[in-house]
Amino acid sequence: MSSTCTAETFVGDPRGWAEQQFGQCELGDTRRTRRLVDYAARQVAQPEASTNAVCGGDDIVAEGTYRWLRNPAIDPKAVAEGPFGVTARLCDSCAVVLAIQDTTTVAYSHAVADTLGTVTEIEGHRVAGILVHSTLMVDAQSREPLGLIDQQRWSRPVAEVGSKTKRQKATGKNKKRLYEEKESVKWEQATERMCGRLESSDNVITVCDREADIYEYLAYLIDKKHRFVVRSAQDRCLVTGKGHLFDMIAKQPVVGKRMVQISQRGLQRGTSKQKKRASRPARTSCMLVRAATVELARPARCNEGPESIRVSVVYLRERHTPKGEEPAEWLLLTTESIAGRRQVERIVEYYECRWLIEEFHKAWKSGCRIEFRRLQSLGNLERMMAVTATIAVRLLQIQALAKLRSTDSCTPILNTSQWQCLFAKMEPERPIPKRPPTIAWALEAIARLAGWRDTKRTGQVGWQTLWSGWAKLEELTEGWNLAARRS
């Protein structure tokens, strides 16, 4: 099995991409599927634009699209199954695939908010919207996003948001809930649905942040022989030796050093679930690496499951911390081998890919502006979400092209009119070449259309810049084609 860059397929052909992703959706009527493909093709060409804008002023197309979005007979889950199936098939061709899970909130404040549940509370005020738990599949070798393979959406009833005491008073319940009744079972449910769509999960490693450090979930993964890398949040009791996990691993010998890019973080206001957290600037830090194999004891709160679970641990802690900052540290629980230094480094590399799902959330919210859609019911919003979530992944895939196929011809991503128009615009003093330029040149030229300059001398272009330039190229190419017809 080998890595392949899926992003280059149909990048310059929105309709071909839409047919690939949604053409097999079973919506009860082939006309509904055709309308879905047409809408997705229009929206992917302008991810940030409103539904009416992507219809290009065609009243008939706009009316048909809105009827599709408002049609209660169309199940949003059926819309999402098409892209999930495409992703599942791509996973078969990769040696190792990372299944990165995470939850985000999609908040709304317009009229529809009154019909939605609560996602959190900020400073005592209810925030209405939808919680979304996604599983993004990533090629571990190339770090290319392959696509979503699962997405679950829900809202919390108002009574279940806030402190434990508040929930008990509102619901009249004062007993411990079973694991299966808690929201945290979402991790296990997502894994089960993912495995149900794959031919085999032997090449899949689940990657999660600290929220997934749940004893029942870890025990489930081990019992089902699923591979995983999960960042620890709990200082668990040990069966092997005395004491707790963090103290034990901090005393282990250093097996290596690793430079880690610590991302910028904005100020986080306190919510019912999270504490207030100060902002921090981005920095590159030297981390000391330690590793061990341990047996974790079952927490006292658990009444079911194995009495202990055996996992490997990789621990990274910042060597020199800037004044006023807390030292950064990662404690990773895993089923992967830690027999040698390279194996330990590989586990860290797998976890470093987790940031891609954060980029997906950003692309979905900022690039597709999902929180600004003014549809008036939950069902309508969910149909929109099922389409735009797939578009958001495509934004990330385009960025991956610059690294994976930089020296290849740009023809897989731009048709003849597009690359010739782009060359004429960006190289006005030179004649248009007979042979198309490379992908690297094309993507840099597209970024320059959006005003990008390589001021940091990294050569790296973000997906937001690329997509802004791509939208401008679409407009230029339309004029280019019109001029060619008149000549």
C-alpha cells in the first residue's frame, strides 16, 4: 500500500468533485441527488458565499436549491454517507491511517437559536447551537487529509448545561449516570461507526486529545484490538509499582529530544466546562522525551470493565520555559510499540497530526462560514452542514498539494483555460508556454492573486489564502473564456 494525494483529483473541476463525493447518495429520488451534486458544485466554487450568491442570480436554480435544503424527506445522514464512503475507500490504499476525533460547537444567534439546544454557557449566558463530533481520516505518511468518515451532531437540553449541582436540581437526579448514558460515550460510538464503514481497521490508529482520556473508552479500544494514541488528562493510579502516572513517568530516563512547535492560543473565557485560560504566543520549544510501559488501575468510580489496562506511555516536557509561562507537556497513552527511539518519535508524529482537525474546524467555520448561515430550522442547517463539512476538508486538501506534488504538472488541478489565464495574469511580460507549469508555481501564483507575499521566507501558503486566490482565478477565467469566444 502507498500514499496518494487525493486532493489533486477534480480540484479544478468543481462538478467532477461534487459527483465523486455526492453522486452515490441515496436520497429516495435521483432528482434529489442531482440537485445535491449541482448545489455542492456551486458551493465548493465559492465556499464562503451564501446559497443565493452561488446560484449566480438564476432564480430557478436558487428556488430549487432552497427547496432541497428545506425538504424534510431528505435525511442529512444520507447526504453525509456519500463522502464517508469515498473516504473509507481511500483508507484502503494507505499503509497507516490516522482517525483523528474531536468535538466543536457551532453556535447560532439568529431566530433559529430559539429552536436549538444549548452548547455551553459563557459567564452565565446560554449559547444556543449544535455540538459536532467529527472523525477526520489522515494519511500518516503524507499527512494529507483523506476526508471525514463520521460526524455526529446534537444539542444539550438546557437543564444539562452548567454545574453538576445545577443539573441535579433541574432534573431531580442525584445518582451517577452509567457510562452509556453520558455524552462521553461519543468517542466509542464514533469508533464503532468508523469501523462499520471500513473493510478493515487494522491500518487505522485513533488519535484524540485529552477529552478522550476516559477509562471505559481506553478499555474498549484495547478489548477490540484498536490501535490508538490518546493524550492523557488524568493522573491515574498505577498497578505496576506505587504512585501515580505523571510522577512515575517524570522519573524515567530521557530517551531523546524533540523540537515541537507550540501553537498560538487566544484568551479563553471561562465556560461551564472549561476554566479561564490566558493567551500565549506561538513558540518552538525543545522537549525532553521519556517512555515506559505501565498498567493503569481501574478508577474507583467505575463499576464495570477490566481491573486494569496495560498501555505504553510517551512523555514530552518542555526543557526551558519562557518566563511567566507554564511548561508545555504531552503525556501520550498508546498501543504502539516503544521498543526503539524511532518508534517513540513516530508516536509523537502521529499526535502532531491532531492539529489538522483544528484546521478543519477553522476551515468549516471561517472558510465555509457555517455559523453565519441563516436557515430557519435544525433540519435545514444539518443538510447544509453535511455538504459544507466535506467542502471544508477539500480546502485542507488543496493546501497539501504544495508539499506532495510540487514538481508535477499543474494539469490535474487546473484545466487549460485556468492555467493559461493564470500565467497571462501573473507573467504579463512572458509568452504563455506550450507546456503547463508545475503545481508549485500554480499554487504560489494563486496565492499571489490573493495578495500573499512570502514575508517569513517559509514558502508556506495557508488554505484561506489559497481559496481566496482560487475564487479570483474563477472570475478571471470566466472573462478569459468569454474573450476567447468573441475572438
